[in-house]
Amino acid sequence: MFSKSILFASIVMLGMTPLAAQAAGMQAAPAPSPYDGFVSLAVGGESVTDSFSGNATGISLTGAASVEAAFSNMLGFQGDVVLQSRNQTERSASFSNFQGDIAAHGFYREPGQFLVGGFIQAGSDTQVGNGNHFNEAGIERLYGGGEGQLCWGDFTLYGQAALQEGSDGESPLAFGYVADVEARYFLTPNLKLDGHVGLDHLDANSFSDALTKVNVGVGAEYRLDGSPISVFAQYDHVHRLFDNGFAYNIDDNRFLAGVKFNIGADTLEERDHSGASLKPVTFDPLFIVPQD
């Protein structure tokens, strides 16, 4: 039932974008580039402090691709694919998480002014600990919600909110919501600074277990003038509160650096105002906690 609710809400949001275009009654802006996108590769490290079982360290490798296509001056679609491998070590134990996500966004946009739209996203995860699969069926995830963007000159405010569900592929395991707000500022057309605050909450379907996560992060991206190559770096602090009869906390400090190959837009700011400026939901694999 919850999956159907997510899909219905997302379809409504996607379907409202043409209506918004008709209702706006504004003069069409000059046609943006018919497509925009990028391919990226990033490596990261993390340090985890667990009030229940101690400390851990980890590394990650993430590949991503996004493409945006404009159907008209104002209506468009964006698709995202993200693949990630993460490994964590705690004392003599280690576990790895392999995940893949695909997202589809539909939106109405006034380039350089605002955007409103909806999205759906599906993901799958497999976790392995000391060579053993914790859950051979893996974890299947589904998201659906809305998003928007406001631009004031060199400053952009982006927001996203969605319902989410996790399952074992056959029956729901948990449900909840996610929300994220991101501010972006362009010091130059090819130098972007950003900061974001996110909230993620999950309730187990059959138990009283719950997970609440707060994420605060900052980042920067620089594109070489006249080149399709850009480099980026990001820092995130993630605080999680698990409640399953007794509460305990996990704090995670993450660093990420990577490179992008860009197509379409000539600058980062042009992408933000009229290209692939939307984001997929970021999943936290520590929602799945290995058991001894």
C-alpha cells in the first residue's frame, strides 16, 4: 500500500508540471540547451563514532551520471544513475555495501528564475560482512516526492522532500520520509560553493525500531575555463539516532573528492539555471546494521 501511495503522489507531481506551465502565463524565456549532463567519479573516506560498539573507519568509490533534456523552453526531464561501493572496518570486523540507484525527474522551469517538479527513485543494496551476506535478497528502496528551485542572481536555493519505503523485495520492512535543503552560491560562473541540511526518518514495519538521521554538509566545485572537466570536494557530518527500546547514537564524518566530465552547459552556473541541477536522494547504508 505504501509503495502505491509513493507512486501515486509522484505521478501527480510529475503530471502537474504542464498545468503549472499553463497557469503561469509568463513570457517564455530564450530556449536553453536541449540537453545537459555529466559523468563523475569520486573517492571518499569516513570516520564513525558509535556509542554502542565503538569506532570504525571506511572508504568509498562512487560513480554517477545525470542527463537533462528540455522538451520546450520550460518543460524538461532529468535522469540520474548512481553506483557506489563502501567498505567499513571496526576492530577485526568489516563489511561492504554495494548499491545502485536510478531516478527520474519531471519539471516546469523558468530558466534562471525557478523550477518546480516531482521525482521517483528506486534503489537496491547488498551488504556483505567478513565475506558473508547479511541479507542475500538485498534491500530494495523506493522514493517519491517533489522538489523546487529558486534563483536570485548568483544564489540558488534547492529543496527536496519525499516519502520512502524499504523492502526485502517481497514485503515492506520500513517506511518514512526524507527532506533536504541546499544553498548554492557562484563566486564565478565556474566556481560553486554549497551547503545543505537534510533529515531522514525510518520506522520499521513490524517492530518499534526507528532511525532518525540529520545530515549537515558543505562542498565546492570548480570547472576549468574552456574545458569539460570540473573537480569537486564535499564534507558531511551525519548524526543518527537508533531507537529500538534503548537509544544509541552514531556520528559519521565523511570526506569526498572527485572529478566530472561535463556536456551541454558551458558553465556550472548555466547548468544550475537551465540544466541538470536536480539531485537524487542519497541513501545511507548504515541503516542496515550488521549483527554478530
